[in-house]
Amino acid sequence: MDGRLLALAREEKEEIRRRSLAEDERRRRAAYRRIPALGDIDARLGALVGEMARSALGGGRAADDIRGESLELLARRAELLTENGYPMDWLDGAWACPKCLDTGYVEGRMCSCLKELYEKQRAKDLSALLKLGDESFEGFDLSYYDCVPGAREQMELLLGMCRDYADKFGKSSVNLLFRGDTGLGKTYLSACIAREVSRKGYSVVYATTVEALTAYEDQKFRDDPTAEERIRRLQSCDLLVLDDLGTEMVTEFTKSALYTLINARLLASKKTIISTNLSRADMTRLYTPQICSRLEGDFQDMPFVGRDIRLQRKERGL
């Protein structure tokens, strides 16, 4: 699990617990005002808890006697509540999740309610990163590739490969290099993969190359306290989608940072999808032999072909 997102889920769960406790207190005060005997009963039940502890240590009344009195008090409390129009469990806690009492854990194991909050945080986080919309493989329109001979067949093949990659994603998956001119669907298909892989429970980070390398610059030159955590997420997530390689300002530092990121993920057997408008010749010219060696030897080449879909949509008035 992504530690940052889990922390956010825990914070949300803690806020739910605070609201539950506040609601529980509100119920008690209202019920005690209306039925003063309820306060006396609850006070006595609290005292019996202490008596039970002393009984367990061999002192005080017998445990059976204490349990008998407790049951009588609980029955009387339920009777008073129902007689006055309340549910009999009205004072048993206003928990959103009765299984964990809104703590997020049951006997040391994560409760399903906290898991659900984590999944919502992950979906929200990924949607914010993608900044595109509801990408799906079904929404990938192959008709835009009919204008270039052979392009539709090539893109139909790539679409199938991307769908299969998302379906079977795991430790044995390969790294992918999406290459091709602008507007050919590289970002769209990488986003489709990111969504599907995330839904399977894997941690996914989607970032432009500029955003990713800025984290390294912030750590090195700006003493940014968030940079270390951003870098950790980039290097440790199950799938990193690194978009628009080549749009960053290429310097000795950014080349070093890029190599560090790619190499760290390869050494950790973490999977990466890189998209770029650069040709092989461009990459050789811009980057170090070490980076090019990693991209050529450790990434499966996925060449995108066709004509800029954005221009086609503009021509069609869409």
C-alpha cells in the first residue's frame, strides 16, 4: 500500500470516529435529560466493570453475580429507551462501522471500512494526477488511424497489447516505451493502463517527466521537505507512468536524476511506462549512453503511428 494514501485514509477514518463520538455524546445528553434514570443505570454499569476486574483478581463479588446485575440493568435500559420512543441500542454507540468501532482495525487487522477509504483515496489521487478524464480502452477510437496506411492495424495491435498488459500486470510484467509523434494516443493509453492497474490494488504514480525530475531538483537545491517523500513514491510504486520524456530541460543534473529514477526502479523490479515524442536518434543525442542502454535493453518498444488526433478532431469540429 502507498503509505501517503494510507495516512490520508486513516485521517479520514479518525475524523469519522470523532464525529461518531460526538454524536454518541449528543445522544446520551439528550436521553439523560429526558430519562434521568438512564444516567444512573449507565453509571452503575461503569462501576460494575471495575467490580468485574476486581473479581478476576480474586476479590469482591462473584463474577456470575456481577454479570447477572449487568444483564438486568441492560434490560431495564432497553425498556426505558423503547418506552420513550428510542431504539433499544440508541446508547450503544453511533458508529459508522460497528465492526471496528471506527478505529479502522479489528484485532490488529485492517477493517474493510479502512480498506474502502484507502481505495477511494487511491482513485482520487490517480484521477488528480491524470488530469484527463475517464480514460478507458473501450473509448480508444481506432477510426482516427484510418487516414494513414497501415496505422490502424498497428494501433489495433498496440491497443490489444496495452489491454493485455493491464489485465495481467504483475511482477513478471515488462517495462514499456511508448514512442511516436504528438497526438497519437500515448498519454491516453498509458492512462488507461494506470487506471486498470490501480483498480487491481497496485500502487500507481502518474507524472510528467518535468514533475518527476522537479522532485529531485527540489531535494537537491530547494531543501523542499516534501521532496524526499515524492521521490520515494516515484521510486517505489508498483507502476510509474512517466509521461512526455524530452519535454524537460535537459541538463547534467536532470540526466543524472533521470538515470537514478530509471535505474532504481529496475533494480527494485518495479515497472515503468515511459512515453515520449522523441525518436531513437533524439534520445541518443539528448541522453547519456547509460540512460539509452536502459531504455533500449529494459523497455519493450511500442511505436505509435498515425496523424495527430487533436488536429483531426479540430477538423471535424469536435
